[in-house]
Amino acid sequence: MSLEQTIMADLKVAMRSKDEKALRSLRAVKAEIIMAKTSEGAGGEISSEEEIKILQKLVKQRKDSLEIYQKQNRADLALTEEEEIEIIEKYLPKQLSADALREVLSKIIADVGASSMADMGKVMGIATQQLAGQADGKTINSIARELLVPSK
């Protein structure tokens, strides 16, 4: 079953159970999927990789908003974002732990032959492709930097 079908089925369940958090989150996901499918050049279909990218984008937007709301002491708005993040993340593939991510990035760095920050672009290009959906770009970037710049 595709992500869109899963979202639609879960949306119906949320409507029946009057689960406001799930409704709000799933409607946002559904809207993004529909926008992607109807965008120019999509041809009414999107791949599972694109669906994962949409979910990651939605989670990232909510995390950014959450950070802002926390800085502004808006607990009410922060709670809404936290709830939506929790629901949307259920549809993403299992995220790698920091240790597992460090291990994969070390292998990529060795394969590419990267030795300095000048090689960061090569490492990130391969890492973002290989780890799509398993870790966000910000985390991949910070760990790659840590591995490329040896501590003094």
C-alpha cells in the first residue's frame, strides 16, 4: 500500500475517532502529497522516495517552528508542533542512531577518499542519497563535519 493510501485510511480512522491531532497532521501530509502529484511534470504520480522527502520536509518545518515557539515561550504552539511531528514521523522509515550514522559516514568517507572539509560536497552527495529517509540532512552534515575535521 502506498503512503497516500495509508494516509487516507488513517485519516478516516482519525475522523471517526475525532482525533484532532491526527486529523491536523494527516491533512497536512495529504495536502502536500496532492500538491506534489499535481505539480507540473509530476504526471499525477510520485515515487516512494518523493513521498519520504515530503514527510521529511514537513517534519523539518515543524521542528523549525517548534524551536521558534520554544524561544518565544509559546508552549501552546510548541505543543501543537510536537504533536504533529510525532504523528508524521510514524510514516518515515526508522531513523538511524548517531552511532550507526557515524559508522555509515565513516565508510562513505573512506570509500570517497575524503580527507578534509574540501571533500565535504562529495561526502554529502553520496550520504544524502544513501541515507535518504534514515536521517535528516542537518544531522548527517554535523556528523560528517565531525569526522572530517579531526579534534585537536
